Amino acid sequence: MIDLKVVHLNTYDGNGGAGRACLRLSNALNANGISSKVMVYYKFGQNPAIDTFSKGILAKLHAVFNIMAERYLAKLLTKAVKTPFSLQWFGKSIKNHPDLKDADIIHLHWVNHGFLSPKMLAELDELEKPIVWTFHDSNAFTGGCHVRYSCEHFHRQCGNCPILSLSGPKDISHKTWLRKQKAYSELNFHVVAPSHWMANSVKQSSLLGLRPTSVIPNTVETDIFKPYVKAEAKKVLKIKPDQFVIMSGFMPSKNDKHKGTQYLLDALNELAARPEVPKEKIELVIFGNKDEKNLPEFPFKTTFLGTISKDDHLAKCYSAADAFITPSLEDNLPNTVMESLACATPVIAFKTGGIPDMVKHLQNGYLADYQSASDLADGIEWLFLHEQPAEVQKEARRSILTHFAPAVIAGQHEELYYKLISALPQ
């Protein structure tokens, strides 16, 4: 077997879920003895293990122009809805970069915001190397949207896009679909879907329905995201040890459709009205951004932690919680769910996207009926009244160690890489 060299491509370094998942995979592969490197279009941080295609002031300015142009032009051409949409009109040619020429495997991740347009993607085929592409959202097989909800236009050729201001059979989404179709016909790549939901979505798509696809989840650092003693972790947050703590991450406005904030609010209000759940025994902890202008009123004592930059502190925050609740309406394989379970904190979420790949109903958490705030409240009540919460907590941690630990996921990727290399013409 050859010593593998893998290069991972992502637009940003750890900025967003895809960036974190990409870096976690690369670290896991390195720990398994594979030479793995992350290269990004625009680098925000100082991590020396991450390289960038935008070195020097001119290259950085060009990257900033592409990123801003993509984002603001998309806003001009879409309705006032909070559904991300990419035009993919701008891109950077990277086919001649020495690290790509030297690699055995090129592994794509999230490459929007002016990084790799369909045309630039197709150029990678000239390198004659196996290409793997992990789909962190739905954009690769749609005419522009990243989150589909109930739209099924991607089953055909897009067009009549519900997001675009000027929608019709030959609108921008249809034209983007055609550009992707042309690029994909020239580019041989293997799809990695982090969840079974994503794999099924790929199969249903008109662009990639026949493309070979493997289901391999993301991973999480189980040596960092690990359980701490709950009573001690609660002390860190200045919360009494006997309080039942509900945690949730990222607080956008009540109008943010994608994150389902209104369902969280409705569930908490219903829970507060139930006599079997004493209101004074529950506290809510929110981490991540919050929208000060549209901040909802919560029925329980609430602490806002803001953005937490240190993972070890974040792990203590998860450990302080008795339940982590995510009301997301569509998610591939959210990092927060995996992180919470790794810290032995059960998760309550809607039965949607890739969440059921991680949360097993009444075992390590609770899967509520889709868009049912009442069932979310039932999930919190189930944990609050549970006679053996420690058993649910142990199962949460065990499920991550068994199915999502770094060595497990690195091994599955390594097996795929060698399979693709062995299939190359000799």
C-alpha cells in the first residue's frame, strides 16, 4: 500500500460547520498515519496546519472581491428569505498548484463563495487523480440553494425557483443547473454523504442521481468533547447543581426559518405551562450569536454565553446541560448534536435531515415529530422526569465512541481512498 497524500479543499478555515468538519477529518487522518493537509480559499485564523490559495495582498483582495460579489449579488437576486443561495459565477483556477499535483487524493468540501465555480471544478479532472467530495449541504446538486426544505425542483432541472426574485422555467437556478451538468460530465468524483438523508437526497437529484456515493459521517474530537462531572460543570456556569439545564446553540432572530427558533420558543412556553415541570427548577443556557433586535422572551431564567472560542470550555458547557435542544428544520449532520452527545448530554431534536443518524429515540435522546413544538416539549419533559438519566447520558457518549470517533471515521475514509486508487488505470 502506498503512503497516501490527501489534500482537503474548503472555502474557509473552521468558519462554519463544513470548515470544522473538514479540519477534524484531516486531523483524524493524520493521527491514523495518512499525510493529510487542509487548503482554503480564504484563511481567517492562524492555524499553521492550514494553508491557503490566497497568499499575498493581491490574492487576498481578489478572494475578498469574489466572496463579497457572490454574497451580495445573491442577495440582490433573491427574495427576502433567509435561505442561502449561491450563484457560483466567480471562481479561482487551482489546477496548477503544486500541492494538488503532488496529492494522491483531492478531497473537496464546501467550495462556494467565489472559490470553485463549476468551470473551475471541471478543470480538476485534468489532474487525473481520484476526487472525493463531501456534501455538507445540498448546493452541489441544486440550482443554487443550500437548504431545500420541501422544494423538489432538484429532482428535475431546477427553474421556477421559489427563492429567486425573477423566477421562471429558464431562471438563474436552471442556468446554474445546466452549468453544473456540463462541469460534472467532465469531472469524475466520488460523493461522500455524511448522513443517510444526504445520500438519499443525492440519489433523488437529476444532477448526481447515478453518481457513486458512500455514507461516511463526520467526526468529533472525543478527547476534547468528553463528559465532565455535571455538578462541577454547572458551578463553572454559576448554576446550582440541582437545576435542570436546557442548552441550545446559536440564537438567530425569530424569523430565521432554517434554525427553527420559533419552535424552540413555543416548546419552552408550553413546557413552562405544564404543572408537572416546576418552572423554578429549569434554566436555559444559549451559546453562539444572538440577535439583540429580535431577541425573544424566554419563560425560564436564561443565560447567554455568547460565542465560545475554546473547545475545552465548550465541552464543559455541554456537560453542564441536562439536555441539548436543537429545533433545526433541515440539517445534514450538525456538529453541535455530535459534540453534545460526546459530552454525554442527551439531545432533543426534530426527526429531520441527518439527525436520526446520531440521535436514537429514547436511547441517547428524543426525536420529536417534525415541526411539532409540543413534541419537543414532550422530549424535555421525558428527560426531566427520567428515573435513570445517567443511563441515557452514558448511551449518548457510547454512541459517539462507537460510530463517530476519529479513528473509526478516518479508517472508513482510508478504505475509500485506497479503493479509488486501485480503480485507476494502470
